Amino acid sequence: MKLTYISCFLLLVFFSACGSNDPNINPGDNLGVIKDGLNYSLEKPNADKALKITFKASPSSDLYGYSGDVYIHPGVISEDTWMYVPASWDTNLAKCKMTKDSANVWSITLSPSIREWFGSGTTPVTSVGIVIRSSDGTKKGIDSDSFVTVTDDKYKGFVAAAVVDKTMPTGLKYGINVVDNSTITLVMYDKDKSGGHKKYVYVVGDFNHWTLSNDTKSQMYRDDTAGCWWITLSGLSATKEYAFQYYIGNTDGTVMRLGDPYCHKILDPSNDSSISTSTYTDDLTYPTGAVGIASVFKIQEDSYNWQVSDYKIADKKDLVIYEMLLRDFTSSGDVEGALAKLDYLKNLGVNAIELMPVQEFDGNDSWGYNPCFYFALDKAYGTSRMYKQFIDKCHQDNIAVIFDVVFNHATTNCPLVKLYWDKTNNKPAGNNPWMNVDAPHPYSVFCDFNHTSTLVRNYFKRNLEYLIDEYHVDGFRFDLAKGFTQTASTEATASNYDASRIANLEYYADAIKAKNSNVMTILELFTDSKEENALANDGIYMWRNLNTAYCQSAMGYTENSNFSNLYESKGNWVGYMESHDEERMAYKQKTWGNYDFKTSNADRMKQLEVNTAFFLTVPGPKMIWQFGELGYDYSTKQSNNTDNDTSKKPVKWDYYSDVDRKALYDTYARLMKLRNDNEDLFDTSSNFTWQVTTTNWDNGRFLVLQNTTKKLVVAGNFANADATISVPFPSTGMWTDYISKGGLSVSSATQSMVIPKHSFKLFVNF
């Protein structure tokens, strides 16, 4: 995964006790000397009075010198959530348009009062969030959100009772515990690094009509020894879904709402409405009374009758994995769409699918590397039942399913992040028991987990066990595994051998093996060979990136086109020519290609066939990035080619009807059939040699694979002219051209033959 950092800074907010022309503000007053940033007409804003807001752009502001319209994007901050926001970010509402007072100065008055301007009703108004933006939303006056503290004399909100200390029953886990068909116990862990906890915690939900009350239906008990708040709820229906939230009192007097980090489903008012009813067929009704993301539980969760209940990967080292982004694989962009295309993948010959992250992530249009709730699969792709149907059908077709999991970091919507948050510095608080304040390594985004924490380890161990039990997942690819360390590093040192990182990663791999020894662990690691080999010795697999070499050969350039690093005799490295993090070979061909690759699609596809012949015939597990088998040629990069573009890409199933692209697909399929039918030959114990360095360009590249009963030879011409090439053979006698099915009599150690440009020959002797 590759994402960009957005640098944020906080500007001081200046207050001046002055007025405006609004009747609720003293006439004749003005703001006096306006300083850079936000200025207010009242030193102590009151919810029932008007407030004039003036913004002066500093020279460093994006709006400095801006001549277009400027809008305010405000909201009442209640229970740690932006509420009563008048318009979406990209909607220019007249009431939010600011008046230009002078160069770089704009103002707006919230009148007749702050409360009435927002229409916030009985919601206490104690804080207002403000963003100043350009009309198209691309420029912000201040990078970070600004907040105005407001006094509300009219509505004070809920008053909590004294905390009740009570030991919780034994045998409970954090989260949702089913006691019987009508009873559950909710347990929320809350103990910071210093041993402190929140002031109080209540629960509100469908079971108590979203009503806060100082009784046993809402107020949670405190068990200090366990570090938990808990409550038992009875009289529930076993088959009904209940939405709920934790209502938490902070020690500073503010309150927040949180979902449960262990729930199997969430309801998100910001995103659920845009999910198609054909994609998510279960209930998405958002409850009145909830604020922000709500969790859901059901005592008797829907059962699924697995058609294949005991699927096992036959040989991990023989896998050809298809990396799939559900969003961009079909026009519907969901699990059902992918399910309808499984025959295509079965015919291609892949025996594993790696789903890019499907655990609940922020928004619906994403690669998924912005996770927030780990026990819930994202509704943007389908229901829990649909995921299971997809995995079950894959198993029926002898295809394993691997989940790409993002345990390095989480977004601010994750309850483990949000429970202890430093609003001033916009990062996890120093007392957060799960998160680092700042990542010790240079690659992190969002909020970084501390994997030496027992709480973090137990959380993700439980998550892995749940996914294996509930969804029959066959493997996990750990995103950004390099970050599973507390060792401080720079880009220059992050790949150095790290014994503590090995220990953290082996903890999860061992937990997986203990649950199901057949389930595979794959790491996106890219570290010191000593470290990778130590992990390989524990049965763990690593990604192996050969994108540069295969892109160079695809474009017709000798430089840096050495394939040698793809092969490892130990067989614990998943090699690939492309992944979601790299540029597409076909795109680079048509953009920067040598020879006639910029203009000839036929030659581009032929060169990719030669690449594939020197990829899929190499022993060890391999990975194909979605549609690489059809020469997908849309860029994965942004226009500046410096980082990955996570935006939705065109779905090009029409490529399959293109004769040249179909020929590439057929080559993939033939080579995978060769692998699948001859697993003994492609075992890493077979004798393997190849000549694929930069010196093997003009006179051909060669590959020889053999065991005691089977032999294979590949010869490739990557150059731009037909060539007579001397091909090495390990033995004489009759060989078969695997592609044309013609025979070849070999009488010496080398056989001279003509190989057309951008073509290969593959011979077998068995």
C-alpha cells in the first residue's frame, strides 16, 4: 500500500470583543484590527446570540490572493460529532457564502442566533467547528479544522449519576457477549496507560429506545480490576438486529459516542445511503437517536450452510494468486459481481484470490487501506452471507481466498483510536493503550498501532480467529508488515534486521497456525534478507516485487531487466510482475515503450506473453494483479507519476474480445494449466536454471526446469527482430512444443531455431 501524507498545522484563533451590523450585536462596533486567521465578534460566544465570523487569509493560506467566492463549512460539535452541517462539502449554499470585506478578508454572521442559524433544536451547542473553503472545495483557508467554544445557558444535556462499582461476571470477552437467547452482556475496555479511565459510560440503543437514563437499562457498571465498563441487557429478541452506541463522559466534561470495536456490523449515516440495495440486501435503516457510527448485534446471527466446510490449500508453494479489488473488477463493484465472474478465473487457472481489504473502511469508494472496524466486513461490497457464498463457491472451484488485512494502522473512526484522542494535536493521545502517538517508522498513515501492546496483539489475534471461523478464510496478506515494530527508523534504516518485528509478526503467524495450520500468512515486508529468511523458516511467506525488471522488458529496454531475483529455492516468496502498488506494464509500454510499442497493441501483447512465459514457469507461488492477463493499460499512478491513484478505474471486460489481448489471456491460461497439471515439476525441489540477466537480451533468454521424470525448456526473444537462437536442452530425444503441440528432435546440447520477435518457445519432455 502507498498513500500520501497531508501536512497539517494549527493556527491560533483570535477573539475580539466587537460587534457587527446584525441587530443582535451592538451597532457601531467593529472587529478592530483583524489578525490573520479567524476573528469573532464576541469574546465569549453564546448559543442564543448572533456571531460574526471574519477570516483573514495569511500569506501562507491557500486563499491568499484568491478572487473567487468563499464559503464557510460549519457544524455543531456534539458528542464528538459534526452535526447540523448546512450543506455537503461540494454544495455551495447561499446561507454559507461569505462576504468579501476587502482583499483577503471575508465575513459571515450566524444570526439571529447561533442555535437558530444551525437549527439545532434542543441539542446543546457548546462547540462549533469551522472550515473556510473556496467555492470548488479545493482550497482551504486553514489546513486544520477550527473550533469555537460556545456557552449554552438553555440546554445543558444529560446529567450522569455517580458511577456504580461492580465486579463483572467471569468468562466474558470485550465486546458483545451472548448469555442466552434473550440476554447479552456488553463489555467495554477502558483503562489508559496510566491506569485512568473515563468519567462514566452509558449504553443507548434500540433496546432502550435510545434514551439515556440512570438505571440498569443504560448506565454501565465499572469494574476497575478488569479495567472495564459492563452491562447485562435482558428481554431481547433472539432474531432481531439491535443498533447501539456507548455514550462516554470524558474527564474534561465533553461527551462522545462510540461503536463497539468487536461488532460484526455497523450503521454509518455518512455512507450507507449511497450503497445500492442490490449490493447490500439486508437492513440499513439508521436509528433515530444515534449520533455517528452505530454498532449492531444479533443474538442469533444468520447461519450459513457451507457446501465445502473443510477446504485446504493443497500446496502453498504452487499457488497462483489473483489480486482482486472488488470495486474495480465488475461494473457492480461488489461481491455478487465477482461471484458471477468466477468461471472466468477458473478457466484462467488461478488457484487463489487475494481480496484487497474488505474489513469496514471509511467511505465506500476506496482501496480499503483506511480501516476502522475490523470484525465487520464492508457493506459497500455486500452482506455477510454474500461474502460467504463467494468464498464457498471459490472453494468448490478449488480456489483459495486470502484476505488482505491492514493491522498497521486505523483511521480516526476506529473506536480504539477515538477513545483516547488528542484534539489539540490531531493524533492519538499519549495515554492511548493501543496506539502510538506517532509512528516510529516512516511509512505509516492514519494512526499507528503499537504491536508490542498485549491489548493490540489480543485484539488482532481474536480478529484473525474470527475470520477463519466465520468466513473460512484460507490466508492473510499483512499490509505494511514493516511497520509492526516500535524500533525508531528512517527510510534508510527501516528495512534493517529487526528481531522485535520478527517476534511481533511470528506472534500473529503462530496464532493463525494454532487456529488452522493450513491457513497461509503472507507479509508485505521488503526487509533485510536475514529477517525474511528467519520468517520463512517459520513457514511465513513474503511478497517479492519484480515490477521494475518486468516493466523494463515489457517496454523493450535491457537496462534493469534482470529477472533473477524472482526465484528463491526455499519457495516462500510470492513473486509478482505487477501489484496494486506498482505501475502497469502495459501502460508503461504504450507511454514510454521502445521499438513500436507506443503504436502497436499487437506487439505490446506479444511482449507481455514473453514476460509471462518467464514468470509462470518459475517455481514458487506467484501473484497476478487484476486484469494483467488482458494487458490492462490504465495507469495506477496519478498524473505526476509519484504515487498511487486510488480512484476508481475503468472496468474493461471488452478487452476479452480483443484478439491480441485474448491471445495474452490464452497464454496465461495455458501456462497455468501446465503448472496445475504438473505440480511435481514446479515444486521448488526441481532442478532450476535460467539465463535472464541483461547480457541475455540480444541472443535470447532461457529457462530450464527438470525433475527425475519431467523436463521443460523456455526460450524467449525480447528483441525487435526475428532471431536464430541456440537454445540449451538438458537432454536429447523428442521434445514437444507445448504451445503448437508440434514435435522437435533434439540431437545435441543446443538446438538452433528461429524465434520471431516478441515471442517465445516452450518445450516439454514428458
